[in-house]
Amino acid sequence: MRTPSATLSASLLLLKSVHTTAARRLNCHLGLTYKRFVTTGLVLLCGPLYTHPNMRRTDQTQQQPPTPARLNNSGSALQTVLVVLAAVAVVALAIASFFYFGEKPVQPQGQVEAVWVYPIHRQSNYGGGGTGQAPGIEQTFDQLFVLAKVKIDNPGKIPIFIRDMSAVVTLPPDVTKASQAAGRSDFSQIFVAYPETAEHKQEPLLRDTSIAPGSSAEGLVIFNYPLTKEQWDTHTALDVTISFVHQADIVLKAAQ
């Protein structure tokens, strides 16, 4: 049978053991709580600059950087695409250069087949003529129609279109006079107003005339100059210029 002192000693030992165990558990709990508190605070304060070690391991596992093999494969594919595009561009440029530089554009050709000249001389008297009146004023009107039969050839491979026609007559000493070709309406009126020109009336060669590849077009072109027949007889050259929509102009020299 235990004495009271032995019983008291056993109770004290049991209380001390319980206290030690409780203290250890409390310290462990407080330590974990402190660590969690610090970790949470760092995450909130630093954001993406700080992550828990366990979280870093998880992120590294999910977001692995591309390996050198993958980079090499993607770079090789891009290089292949660029090489193919460059080759296609070079071939296209070579084909375009061949057609642009290899074959020179063929210029239209032509000639002035015949020329007829009709001088017009008119005199008029204005006022006067009555008894005791001053003599009237006499006026002289001179002009000269040049009718030229022109032929245009198209030796090229595309249609050509006549844009305009003009002619320059050269008189001594190096005096030039220019004239634009008569249009459709003026062309018809000239033969009505001056019947003496009707013997050489032909189909006109007009502006906007199209000439198919390998074909030709010819017709009459009329020019008008303020000259007398005597002045015309001294001319040294008659140059007819034909302008086209896309081709360079050509100059046709009439025979003297």
C-alpha cells in the first residue's frame, strides 16, 4: 500500500510529462503557424517575385522551356519557307525580265503616199463704192489645204490606237508652220464648202482609229495653213507626226 508521499510524487511526474508534451505540441503548432504567416505575407507583398518552393517546383514541371531540339526544328522549318519564297520571287523576276527586256516593243510604221494642195484666195470689199463716198476697204483671204494620203502599219503583237495627227511645213529661211488634222465634222464640211477639192475625197484617217496586230490603216488627212500657193511652192519639208496612245510618236516625211 502506497504512502501519501509516494502518491504525490507519482502525480507530479505525470503532470510534468503532460506539460512537456503539451508544450512541444504548442511550439510545433506555433512554428507552423508562423511559417504559414510569413509565406502568405511574402506572396501578398511580392506577388510574382516570390513563390513557395513547392509552388516553384510545380510551375517548373508545368512550364518547361523549349529544348534545343525543338528550337532547331522550328528554325529549320522557317528557313525552308524563306528559301522557297525567295526562289519563287527570283523565278518570277527572271520571267518578267525576259518578256520585258528580251523582246523589244515594235514601233508602228507608216508613210505619206500622196499629197494634194488646194489654195484658196478670196477678196472682199467692205463699204464705199457709191457716188461721193470714200472707197471701200479691200480685204484678201488666203489659205491652203494640204490633203495627204497616209498609211499606218502595225507590225507589233498588240493593237495600237491613233491619238492625234499634225503636220509641220518648213519654209525658207527655216520658218515652220504647224497644223492639226481636221476632225470628222470639219473633214466633211471642207468638201462641201470647197467643191474643187471633191475630186480627191477619200475615206478619212481619224483620231481614235484602232489598228489590229499585223494590219494597217490608211486614209486622207487634211491640214490647213495660212499660206499662198507661191509661198507653198518654196517649202522645203512637210513632216506628218502620228501620235499613239501607248507607243511613241512617228514622223513621216512627205516626198518633195
